Amino acid sequence: MFMVSIFLLLIILSISAFFVKKKSWEISMISSLIILLLVFIYALLNFWSGYDGGIISNYRLSLVPSIGINFTSGVSSLTLALLFLTTIIMPVALYTSKNGKYGSLFYGLMMLTEVGLFGLLISRNFIFFYIFWEVVIIPVFLLIAIYGGEKRESASLKFFIYTQLGSVFLLLSILTLFAFYYSLNNVFTLNMTTLLSGQFIDGTAIPVFWKYFVIFGFLFAFLVKMPSFPLHSWLPDAYNSAPYPVTVILAGGLSLMGGYGFFAILLPLASIIPSSVSWIIISLGIISLVYFALVAMMQNNLKKMLAFASAASMGFVNISFGVGIMETGSYGIQELTGGIYQILAHGLIIALLFATLFAIKSKTGKENIHSLGGIHREVPILSSIFLGGLLASLGLPGFAGFISEFSVVAASYAILGPLIFLVIFGMIITASYHVWAAQRALYGPYNETLGSIKDIGRHDIMVLGSLLILIFVLGIYPNLIFGAISKYVGVFL
């Protein structure tokens, strides 16, 4: 009930954001920090010790029980890890909007996006899962269409078409499970635990075609959100056109939705996923990692480079899931836990990078690599934080990204065999363009046409520095979250 109370408070705060005319940024920031604090308190009360990997804090409100529509909520360590990510990236996104001329509509839409992500993560009824899935899409579409830069109309439309197409297949998969459960049991239910249970999936005579259709529908919807090759065409336009606050949400929030779908919905269905489909998922992950890394290496604009770097990082999630459901025992647990940890690490790191790049552009008016150069001389603190984010993004030991990537690579060797060298090749390319971008934009001769620029102040250091420290802490002591996630994964293996 405590988590539902937090969610209700978030809804109230989000609605109020639409009507606050003065100090809307301050009120939205305070609201998001309150939600973050409450989620942290909830974690201390429920996950500090004794967690066994299952769903806790179950809450059920009957709405239309005759057709299975009930608001049912529950929280696992997977849910909690991604709730942390959601409640952390929202203040970071709002931080990047502090100097913009945005009004209450903008901040209301931002807060509504957090409502959608929060509701999506705690829902245990498919109809509400789908509703909140849509709640995220609509405000992000409006934010790009109203506040985006050049080509915002086409960028927002492409984003909407791709994501809505994924939503259609998501809904069709849900309705397929709903219909077969009724035909076999004469009971209407949309309860996720019931429809995803092995007793229903494996123990009933659902035709093979419809089982595969369910897998395809879910997989298509989640791959669009991550985004994964070849369903990524909306990415470059949306990231480039979106203002920085929305870019943070796109990189951290929408990719979170795809990753959560893999481990909350497809993982319970692992028993009906054939090895051929697993290899397709792995192949798409490897292609995404290598292809997006090569495309990122060719970018001269830092924002575009980070957009493709974000997509490349999520390739590890595909690989971890595809390999993990084919493995058993400790290797499978390590593989799948590494994939979930990658979602968390990627979200934090990419939020830090986009927020720091926003600060660099605010100071210099530039985000083009060749238009910067040597700015460490003028803004050493800001440059050092951006360098820390780049090193974390390339998977340097000591940062959270290393833990997830190492877990995935080490545990997948037995399945991938020689294909592991393609993964390593992608990692080498990733390290190369991160180091090149840092050397060219931050160090070397200073571009005197930039003039004299000032370093960031105390408040900026507090926001960006705290996020960098958190990424470092999760890299040094991953078991703060890694252990609880592994217990969740262990339930399915």
C-alpha cells in the first residue's frame, strides 16, 4: 500500500504541475525529489534484508472484476531498480530545463511521463500495464512536437508511428493470452502473474502458432523501445530534435521500458521461447552493438554520438536475455542479472552525459566536437565530470557499466563461442570513439573563438557530481543492487 500511496502522490503532483504558473520548475523539481526520497525509504524498509526474489507489496483494487479489470500492483527487485532509475533521471532531466523558457505545460508533461513510467513498473494487471505504456508515449510525443528543434514535426510523427506500431502488437499479445485463458478456464483475467505462469503457458493446449505470435508481439514492442536494430529509425531524428530534458527521458526512460519488458514479461515466458528465437535476439543485440558503435564513431555532433552510443549499450541487454534463457544455473543468473544491471547503469550514465553536454552547450553554445577543443583549460570541473561520464560509458573498471558488461561477456562465452569476438570488437569501437571525442573536445589547443567561459557553480557540481559518484559507487560495490536482482532472476531459472 505504501508504494501505491507514493504513486497516488505522484499523480497529484503531476496534475498540479499543469496549473502552476509561477516557479513551475522549482515545484516540479521538489516534487520529483520527494518521490525519489520516498522510493528510497521504501527500499530500505522492504529490500534491505530478507528478500527472496518474489513480488512483494501486493495491492488489489477491483474495478470491473467480471472481465478481469482490476488495478493490481506489486514490486520486485527488478521493479525497484528501475523505479530508482526513473526517479533519478527525472530530476536530472528537469535540471537540464532550468535555463529554458518553458511553462507549466512543459513541466506538467514531464511529470506525466514519470507517472507513466512509475505506473508501468508497479502494475501487475495487463490492462493497466498497457495504459501506462501509452501514458508515456503521448507526453513525449507532445514534448518533441511542441518544444523540439528543427524538423520537430517529422521527428515527433516518426516517433509516434514506430511506438504506436509497437503498442498495437503489445496489445494483440495481451488479448491473445486473455482470450485463450478464458477459452480454457472460462474465467476472465488480465492478471500478469496468472497469464505469464508456466502452469498456464506450458500446461495448456495453446496452439504453437499463437504461442509464437504472443512472443513476436511482445518482442516487437520491446525492441522498438530499446531501440534495437532494425527498429531504430525513429532514434536519430527524435534525439536530435528533442530538447535536452526530453532527450534524457528518451535515452533513460524509453529504453528502460523495453528492457523491463524483456525481464518482466518475456523472462516468465522463457520456457516457450525456442532457441531459434533466442539466437535472433542475440544476433540483433550483436548487430546493434557493432552497428550503432560504428555509426556513433562517424558522428561529429556530440549529441548524435551519445544517441547512438546509448542504443549500442542496450545491445548488451539483448545479448544477455538471449543467452541467459538458454543457460542454466549460476551462468544464467549472472547473464540475466548483468542485463538488468546494464539497464540501470546505462540509464544513469547516459543521463549524466546528456546533462553534462547540456551544461557545455550552455557555456559555449556548441555541441559539435570540432567546434569545441581544449575547453578543459577554461572549465576544468565541467570537463572532468564529462570525462568521467565518457569513461563510465565505455565500460572502464570502477564504474557501474563495467560490472554489467563484464557480467554479460563473461557468462555468455560458453554459448556464443567465437561470436564473443564480435561483442569485443563492438566494445573496442565504443572505447575508441569515446576516447577520441574526449581528446578532441576537452583537451588539446583551446578554440579561442569560444572566448572566455566560466566553470559550473556549486549547484551544478552537486547535481552532476552526485550522479557521477553514484555511478562510481555502483561500480565499486554493485551488490547494493546486484544481489537482490540475482534473487529475482533465480526464481525463473
